Amino acid sequence: MPKQDDPVLVGIGKKYNKTGAQVALAWGVAQGHSVLPKSKTPSRIRQNLEGDFKLDADDLKKIAGIDKKLRFNDPSGSFGYNFYMDLEGKKN
């Protein structure tokens, strides 16, 4: 999933009057993923719930174009084995 401050997400967010994070959530849902945002603050929890809107096809394509296939939850260190070595951006 793209980072919420990516310029493409922020630009698309302006079109819908949403944040980059809300756009990322809507994109994940549109891809058929179960999206589980994390937040501790009531205001961010409310914002996450406002990520339930439809993106048009052109915006979905723009977002898919920025997918860098990065993995942010890499358990390699915990298991003593270097997982996901074939992903772009993987720090060895």
C-alpha cells in the first residue's frame, strides 16, 4: 500500500476533499483487501471511518502506478531468516 503522504494520494485526496490516508484506505478496499487502519486518537479513528468512499477508475490506475511493492511488516529479524528478498526496496 502506498504511503499516505505520497504526492499522488495527496493530490487525489484534494479532488475528493479527503486526506492521503483516507485515499489509501479507499484504494485498499477497492482492491478487495481487508484494510485495518491503526490509530489511538479519536480524531484519526473518525478520519479512518471517512475513508469509505469510491475512487474513480482513473484515480485507481494512478494509485496502482505508485505501488512500489514495499513490505513494511517484515518479520525477518524475529525469525532469523531473510524473507521477501525479491521485493523492490527490501533493505537487506
